[in-house]
Amino acid sequence: MVMTGAERVKKNYDANRESILAKKRARYHTKKLAKVELIELPNTSELIPLKESELPNTSELIPIELIEVEFVEPVEPIEEDLIEPTNVLEIITKNINSLDGETDGTKKLRISNLKTLITILNPSNYKEFMKQLKARPVDTIKQIKSHQYKPNKTYAPNTLIALYKAVLFYFDKFNINVKSNNKEKYKDAIELYDAIAVVELKEKNQTTIPTFDEYLQRVLNEYGIYSREHIIVKLYQQVKCRDDLLLIVANASTPLDKLTNYLVVGEIFRVVLNDFKTIDRYGVVDVELDTELTNLLSHYMENHNIQVGDCLFNSNNISKIVSRMNQKLGYVGHGAINLIRKMLSTDATSLPLEEQLKVSKQLCHSLKVTNSNYVVKE
């Protein structure tokens, strides 16, 4: 079970209670001493000595019991900057964001993978996180492999590869001192799961899938013409780029953020994608939608009171919507949005090579990747 931030702080406190309390006591005594007011002593040259007759009779004095007072050695205040932060993700994020030559989208993906590793390994601090990755690669690889992100759901080979690569990237980019044989354990795991992924892909791609038109018709029959499910499928028909299509509604006068994806409304609607996996190679995607889809979207937005600045489908996970739709229609084993991409790629194999290349570019993949990863053999 993943610990919350508060639970992680409590765990750290329980493990280091004595040292934390000692530091707190030291700071308390230092502040207390600093508040003691000094008494100004009179000038002894101005004092008039008493005559012997004016001195008190010592026999009448009552002795005072001396109280032993513990002297506290002043302690130098502890600088907050010298205390190691315990928020591992905060440190990782800061390090990744400091890298030059990487796009914001790439940094976001790297942080996401490392965040997943933090969730799986659940370290109490950054030092412990690095120690586990460096010194215990076999245990780390097994822990990542066996982690259930949902009940009875472990990560697919391609996800495992991405996570193991994230470890090696961090080691290399930040010059982390790691024994070469420990690095080799991660490289071996990547090679192993790469081979497994190829076999699984071949097995999946032997399964028959519908044509895109057949799929679209089934969605239309099941959900209706103005349903979000039908509109999502129509969007992917025209905007084939690999993205979750989390679109913010904008208009012609809206300044477009370079890290956000938009549905720009107007006489003809447009989709503008500024942030997706392969943007470094293919650049910003700007697709003008046809009249039919523009009218469907306009009707959908009016029915659901969606305004400029709103998220189009009021969801941060379009994949989940498509996944549920595929399961309901009986299409399982090919993923969620991946199924749509596979249908588009497979349909394109009947076209001339020049047209296949055009579809591949719209998918934001090379023709080689499209044919090897997305085309399903009959």
C-alpha cells in the first residue's frame, strides 16, 4: 500500500525521534539564552563604603539553601539548509528540470517514470532511494516487476523497460557512482523484457481486429451520434497523433500555452497539440477538423455547457474512457487507444506506400515502427 506524505514524515520521525528531539532541545536552549537580559552593574568608583557599625549582624542572618542549577552549553543554531530534505520526488524533479537540452515534454516523461519508481520502492528519503537503486539492483528489479499497480495487475514488458531505462539515465546524467556489474543487471533486464515484448506483440498481432469503419459503426450504434465516445473516436480518426487528447477549449483570441493541447473553436474547429511523446521529431500538430466533426463538437459542448477554458471531456484520462468502451464492445487484448491506432495502421496497408507513409506521419511514427508495432496480421 502506498504511503501518504504525512505517513512518510511520521515514519521518518519515529525512526529518528531521539536525534530530532535533541536538535529541537538544542535550538530551544539557544533561543532561551539569547533572550536573557543583561543587568547593567553600577560604577564601583561611585559607591560609598559602609561603616563597620552599619554592617548587619551575621548571627541574625538565616542561611539560604543553595540550589544547583544545570548549566546548558550554548549550541550553534542548526542551519535549515544543512538538513537533508525527505521529499524524494521534490529532489528528483528539481534535478531533472535542471537539465539542459531536453524539452519540457521529455522532462515531464522522465519525472513521471521516476515518480513511479518512488511509489514502488517507497523510500523514506533521497539517500535511501539512491542506495537501493545502486546497491541492490536484483531486489529492485524484482520489486518493480512484481509491483501491482492495480489488484492482480503488474506492469507490461514495455513499461518495465521504460522504468529500468529511467534508472540508468539518472545514473549517467547525474554521474552517480555505481559498480559496473550493478549497472549491467539493469541492462540485462532491459534486454530480457525487450525480447519478451517482441514475442507478446507478435502474438497479439495475430489476433483479428475490426476495420476502423466497422469499429466506428459499433460505437455509433452503442452510444449514439452525440455521445462523447463517438466524438472521441471521430477525433482520433482525424487527429491520429499519439496522445491522450486532453484538450482545453480555446478561441481565436486565446493565447496558447506551449505545454498545453487545445481544441480551438471557430467557424471550423482545430486541434493544436503542443505536448506529446514524439513532439521533438514531428513538432506541433495543428489539424483542421472537417465540418461534420465541428458540428458534432459544437452540439456536444452546448449540451454539456462547456466554455472556453474548460477541459473538453471533463476527464484527465481519455484512455480509461476508450478502454471501458472497448471492453463493452468485446475488443480486448489490444489496449485502449492503441486499438484505434492499430486499426488505422492495418487499414492503411492496402494503400500505396506513399499513402502508408502519410498515415505514419499523422500517427507521429516512422513507417517502420508503424508496420512492426501497429499493423495486425490476418
